[in-house]
Amino acid sequence: MRRYLAIIAVLSAVLLTGLGHRPPKPSPTPSPTPTATPTPALPTVIIYPFTVNGDADKRAGAKLAALYTSEIKTMGGIVIKPVPTPAVDRKMYLTAAIQNGADYYFSGYITPVGEEVALVQQLVSTTSGAIIWSATAQISTYGDAIDQADTVRKVLLGHAGRVEAQYQAQQSAATAPPVSNGAQTNIGTILGIFHRMKPGPKPTLAPDKKPKRGILVVQVAANPSSLNNSATVALALSLDRAYLVGRSAVVTQNISSDSRTICGALTNETIASGEFRTEATSKLYRNTSNVFTLRIYRCDGSVMFSNTGRSGSMGGAIDNAVNAYMKDHPNND
């Protein structure tokens, strides 16, 4: 009996010893802390002053660049780096943008066309040095310029792989137009180039000094056709410097065929009209020039004079063509 009790005592001691040395339960594995998704860096761009073609005030290019800069900053999502100083030549735009750490640079050309401004816009990636977006536009108002700035911003964000919704505008709306002007104010006034687009009074002969034979002005054919009236008014004003000018109400596609109807009882008059257009002067930079072809007809339908004038503005191109007629036909004969 004692032997059994001793065995039981030994087994109990062993069992208790094992229970006393049981390793503790491991603590639960902590949940990993979620890693925050880093916010992508905003793309950076330098907006260089636009190059102004023709006789317009060269400061207009910097004013337009400043307008784009202000609007794009307000819309958000893009860092605009300051333009390098001193000013760099266009051929150094890419090098300067790279040196200043910009991802892109934006630039273009301005050409006054009547009361509008023709733009060539180019967005360049500094990574590849290639033009990733280029577009032409014809703007007439402050609001049109804002729309163009918005388009450039969206193109840049898209190329940089940004999602538009990630970048909410810093304000609820774009920068308000100048109180004294408004969105419909002509862009030429804001850029300060109207004094070239609409020059001051030109030397004009007094009516009694002009030849008695007058000129009837027929509507000019312009491309785009929205400039038909502007070009016709500009032609009449240019001819009025040296001749007695009247406007014909006859609408025609063929002046030679309808010349007698245009002249009516004024069979001794001449008829003036022409075609206005813009044409490329540089394939590389898409520069444009304003071109006007003047034609003077007799009332029998024959052409007595033709000349083509070119300039950086509509008025300049028309004046150049008319000046040639004034030189060759001072008496309108």
C-alpha cells in the first residue's frame, strides 16, 4: 500500500512540475499599421512670354503670359515656376526650363487679326524636349483667354498622369475679370495692342482735293468669314485717305459679272474689293502673316489693278495694298 502511495505522490509531483513550467500563450499578433499613400508631386511648368508678330506692342506677349499664369494658379494642380531672369532667347527656353527644374514649358505667338488675336500655343516636355501639344486659336475677349488657359492646364495634367478630381480649385471660381472690363472685353484692349490694331488718324486728303471719280467698296471675302465685315470696313477707311468712297449694297460672288449692277448710274466709278486671309510663314513655329489682295474693277467688269499686301495686322496688310494703288493711280483712273 505504501508503495502505491509513493508512486502516486511521485506522479503528482511530476505533473505539478510540468504544469508550472508550461510556456505562456503568445500575445496576439498586432495588426499592421496601414501605410499612407504618398501624394504625387504637382507637375511644374514655366510660362514664357508669347512672341508678338507684326507691329503690335511687344509687351503684349508678357501680359498674355501673366494672364495665363494667374488663371492656372487659381485653378490649382500645377506649380508655375518664375520665368528666368534675365530673359532668355526662345532657342534657350528648353535649356533654361531644365536648369530651373520645370517638367514643362509653355509658350506661343500672338498675331493681331482685325479686332481679334490669333494664337499659336505650344506645350513642351523637358523630359523629351518634344512638343506634346500644339494648337492655334483665335480669341477676341478676356473670357476666351481664360478658356484657353483652362485647356492648357487640363492638357498638362493629363500628360502628367494626374487625375483632375485630385486637384480642386483653390477658389470656387476662376479669377474674376477686371471690374472695369468684364469677360466680354476685347482682348486687344487688355493686352494693350489696340493702338497698333486701330492706329490713330492717318494723313487724309480733304474732300475737295480728292479725285472726282469715286470708289464703290464691295464686301471683302475673308477667311474666316466672321472677319468679312471688319475687313470691308478697314478697306473703306484705308481708301478714304485719298478717294471719295461709298459702300455698295450689292452682294455678289462675282464682281466682274455684276459690275454694271454695282455701279448702276455711277458708270464712271471704280469698284474695290478683295480677299483677306492669314498664311503660315514658318512651318516650325507656325508663325502667321496677314495677307490682303486688293482688286480694283471698272464698271465694265475688267480688272484695272491688283496688289497683295502683307503685315502683322489686318489693317497693315490692307494699307500696304492700298498704298500701292494710291502710288500707281493717284487720280483713280
